Amino acid sequence: MKKFVAIALAAAMAASTMPAAMAATTTKKPAPQAASHYYVAHNAKSNACEIVSEKPDGKTLTMVGKNFYKSEADATQAMHRFKSCKA
């Protein structure tokens, strides 16, 4: 009888901590993902071009060209070709 009570008590304690352990594993934030689009943008303050992963707002950053690029390397190559980005 004592074994049964001990087993039941151990099972109850394990079951009571299980939801907390499960909650801890399900609330993790996903890892940040790489940007899917890159833009060449002209910064009005610094008067220089830069590569950004969000479409420029048209105020502090203005888009150079009409395209977005699938990789940062492609955007960098394009930035070097734009006359407005050469200082």
C-alpha cells in the first residue's frame, strides 16, 4: 500500500510540473530570418547610399533605382553602379 501511495504521489508531482515545462518550450521566440529583399537607399542626412532590408520610407531614406534585390551582394553591386551613390 505504501508503494502505491508513493507511486501515485510521484506521478501527481510529475504531472503538475509538466505543463510548466511544456509552456517553457512553446514560448521560445523563433530565430530571426534573413531578409527576403534588399534595397539601395540614399540617406538624406549623411548624403550616402546604404543597403537596407526594408523598403525606404521616402523621407529619411529614398530608394535609388526601381528594383529590389534578392541578396545583399546583388544590392551592393548595384549600389556601386549608381551615379548618385558615388561620392
